[in-house]
Amino acid sequence: IGSGFTASWREICGRTLLRRSKRLNNENAPLPADDDKTEATEVDGLTGESSPQETSEPDARAGWNSKIEYFLAQVGFSVGLGNVWRFPYLCHQNGGGAFLLLYILLMLLVGIPLFFLELAAGQAIRQGSIGVWKYISPRLSGIGYSSCVVCFFVALYYNVILAWSLFYLGNSFQHPLPWEKCPEEGNVTVKECSESSPTSYFWYRKALDITDSIDETGSFNTYIVCCLLAAWTVVCLGMFKGIKTSVKVMYFSSIFPYVVLFCFLIRGLLLDGAFQGIGFMFYPKLEIWADVQVWRQAATQVFFALGLGFGSIIAYSSYNPRNNNCHRDAFTVSFINFLTSVLATLVVFAVLGFRAKNKAMDNLSDLSKHFHEGLVPNNVMPLFNYSDPKSVALEDYRVWVKQYGSMVPGNLTDCDLEKEMQKGVEGTGLAFIAFTEAMTLLPGSPFWSALFFLMLLNLGLSTMFGTMEGILAPLSDRFKCLARNKTKLTIASCIIGFLLGLLFTQRCGNYFVMMFDDYSATLPLIIVVVFETFSVSWLYGADRFLNDIEGMLGWRPSVVYKYLWKYICLLAMLGLLGATTIRMFLSRPTYMSWNQEKASEENLEYPDWALAVLALLIIFATLPVPVGFIHAFLQKRNTQTSRDAENGHYRMVNTEETAMTDFSALEHRNGDAAPVS
């Protein structure tokens, strides 16, 4: 009995030492190399424990044919509609030049380091977002699934915006443009149009046929349904063979918007009022740096402009060779993104400055008409030449209106350019109302309109390709059956996207687009990036990650990244998460509705059922993170239980073995011949 117990005890101790040795050997294991074929064993990067795992990556991974293809894909994804209709609004509302400086600061301290982190992780591990975080630790696999869910939510409503662009593009091939003048019914101008504007009427009544609130669903909009089907068809054809087909489309969709922007810039600078508009953009208001909300908005714009957390950056970089200089790519793509935003802002404010100046000229024309008809007293006669409105300085007119405007019949306004430029300069209001109105004032307006909406279509298309890749690549990498049927997966995803997207083609669909845009992605993506940053910098180890990058690139990035990832980026993202959450709870969420009777926009609070939908969107998007952690924990506990049961089997007395039994022979007998170090 004594000799049997001793032999069994030696065996148990030996197997324990063996597991500890394996753990120590794996603790500093680098990320996989190109020639690493040991994919059947999954290593927990946090604990160093290994477990058998069926490989999920296809045998041969696709790759970019050239650096240009990869570059166009990353730039095309990061440069989207937000650069054109979100950044100019934020720049104007938050201090102009001061906001630009704040944006650059946050981009250097937070945006580029996190962008570099995602590029390096994808390029090193060569899998999508699910595979990357599962490789680092099975407990983190939920991060990748959350990214996929958010990408799916974004794809649903983003393609609806492409459908709207298609609708406007189709209506641009006629003269005059249908939103240039108000329609008439029985020789009487439609009241809703006369009390608002032709562009607002066409957008809300002809394009959307919108209801007064989100509670009123209404029927489906046939034209938008057809345009949505066309948009999903284009996306499906572009993604049909993965990056091999999408990149061919990107040669046009990523470059064409820049051609259009430069054309608009040159034309815009020649317009009267363009430089006043640009002056409002760059006029610095440094006092805004003391406003916490401005910091929140700048950080959010950096975050979304670069596309952090979607998984698309990881997916695209996973097709790169391991020695690709992803550090240089992070800076190049980020600054191209920023310069594109500045270029778009110049175009927007040049055109809006012209639009605002034109409205001021209309007032001066009315004033001249009143003087010629003798409706203005002689004692209020202005000193400027009112008969030639273009020669009148706006400041002189504004001073005169403030003193004598009340004595003049009609509705003369102050002609404040800044207030005029603030009307409808964000989101869909900029693209489908303010900008379309400005284009009706240009000679050859159908040409400029078609060019503008074709640009929006291509901007959105490049972003949609990246968003879909953020869904398809991780799922194909994770599940072998999907990898073998990726074409079918692409078609099925587009069909599901179209069917669910019908929600946004109802008469109230625009309100759901705003809900998804404001809440389905913002909070979940911030949470995803917080977990990404924490897992790499603290759990996996920033030094260890830099070692992996050094082995991949052949040189070691600056140690500054270690402190940026561990402290600056993490604290900034936590601060952004806290500010966004507090803002959501301090005030009830609202949306902008269109009141048909008043022919104007008004802010309404979301009803209770809409708040429940809003909450479910956030929960569904973030739920994979804790579920993935719990699943990995339970799986590990079950594995540990089976090991304990296995060890209990060896504690049984074996009278055939003696105290001098050879330990290596025992290991061979039990199927584990690895030496103990």
C-alpha cells in the first residue's frame, strides 16, 4: 500500500509540475507568425493555459494584391458621410479654429494610438475581430461578437441613407429640379411648401412622406423601398467575392468623392459670400475649451471618424503581410481622414455662405422695391445704394434695419449670416435641405446636384463595404462552414439586411434612422473600445504587445504607446463613456420631427415604447461581452472539473508500481510524453 501510494503521489506531483511548466512557457508566447501551423491549440493569452480547439480559419487566407488596394479600402471605410455633414457642423458650433486644434490634439493622443492598436492586432493574428480577441483570451471573444452586432445595426440604417441618395440622384436629371419651386394645386401654392421652403417640402413630403411623430407609423414608401433594394443589390454585388470584388469598386468609390469635393471647392470659392462663410468656420473661439461637452463631441467625432471598434479596421488589416508598416498606415489614414474633413468643411461653408448671402440679397431687393413704390418714409432713407443690392455691405444694412426696420412694411429680417448658416447644417438637414437649396441657385443646377448625390452615394458605399467586412470576415474566420460558403453568407446577409431595413422605409422611418444613428452604435462601440484597450494594455500587457509588434515589423515602436494605451487612451474612453451615459440619463432622449400643420421642425420626446426599443438596442449590442466572459469561465471550470476527475483516477492505489517507477514511462503510459523543465 505504501509503495503504491508513493508512486501515485509522484505521478500527481509530476503532472502538476508539467502543467505549470507549460503555463510558464506560454506566458511570453508571441502572437502567431505566418508559418505557425499550430492552430489546433488555443492559448489563453491572460493565463497561458492551452486547450484543444478546432481551427476555424480557412487554410488559405486572402490578401491584398497591392498596397494601394489596402490603402483605398481603409481610407474608403474611415472617410464617410460624417466627414461631410457632421464635422462641418461641429466645427462651426464649437469654436471654429479652436475646435480644429482640439480635434488634432485628441486625434494624436487617443485616435491614432487606438487605430494603430487595431491595425497591429489584426495584422499580427490575421483574423477578424472575433478571432483576434478570442486568440488573446477566450474570455474576450464577446468583444468581437459585439463589434459584429454594432456593424449589423449600422449597416441596416446606413444603407437607407444610400437609398435616399439614389432617390435624389434619380430626381436630379431634370430641369428645373423638382425641389426648386413649390408645387401648385389648382393655381394655389401648396401651403406646407409656402410656409417652409421648396427643399424642405420635397424632403419631408415627396421623398419621405413623413408622419408627424414616431407613434404614427404609416404605410411603406414605395420609391424608397425600391431604392433600398437597389442599394443592397449594389452592396451585394460589390461584396460577392469578398475583397477581390469590393476593392475593384473602391478604385472608383474612394477616389471619386475627392474629385467632386475639389470641383465644388473651386466653384464655391467663386461664389459671392463664400469667403464670409469660410471666415465663420475658422474664426477661433478659445473659450469653448472650458466646455466639457465640446471635449465630448470632439472625442466622439475622432472616435467615429476613424471607425474604431467596428472590427472593420481589424478585418482589413488581417489581409496584410505581417511585415507591413501598420504604424505608418495609422498616421497616414488618420491625417487623410482629417484633411478630408477640413476639405469638406471648406466646401460646405463656401456654399452655405453663398446661400446665406443670397437670402440677404433677397431682403435688399424687397427693400429696393418698397422704396420705388413709395412705401418708405423719406426720413428713414438709407445712405447706401439700395438700388444695387450687390454693392451694399451687409453690416450697413443690418445697422439700418435695427434702427428703421419696424417702419418699413413687409417682413425685413436682420440678415445675420451666422444664423442663416446654422439652419439645417447637420446630418440629413445639410445634405437634403440646405445644400440642395444652394445648388438650385447655381447655373446648371441639375449637373451639380447629380454630382453631389453621386458623391454621397460613393462615400456611403465605401463605408458600407467596410461595415459588411466587419461582419463577414469575423464570422467566416470563426466558423468553418461559413468560410466554405462565404458567397452564400454574403447574399443571405444582404437579404436579411434588406428585409429588416424595410422598417426604415415606412413614413416614420426617418425617426428610426435617427434613433439607430444616435443610440445603437455610440454607447456600445465606446464600451467595446474600452474593453479592447484594457485587455491589450493591462491583461495581455502593453510591453508584451510591443514585443509582438517588434517581431512583426523588425523595429520597436516608441515606449510612449505603452503609456498612451495604459493611461491616456483608457482614461479618455472611460471619460467619454461616463459623459455619454450621464447625458443620456440627465435628459430624456428627443428627436426632431416634422409638423405638417405648422410646416416646421420641432423637438419631441421619445415615447416609452421607443425608449424600451432604444434600451434593447444598447443591451443587444453590449450583451456578447459579459456572455462571452461567462461562457469562457464556465468552460474553463468544466475543463478543470474533468482534470480533477482525471487526477482522482490516478490517486487510486496501484500495487504493481513501486517507488522507483520511471516517471517518463508513466507519462508515456498516460499519453503525455512532454518533459518537465
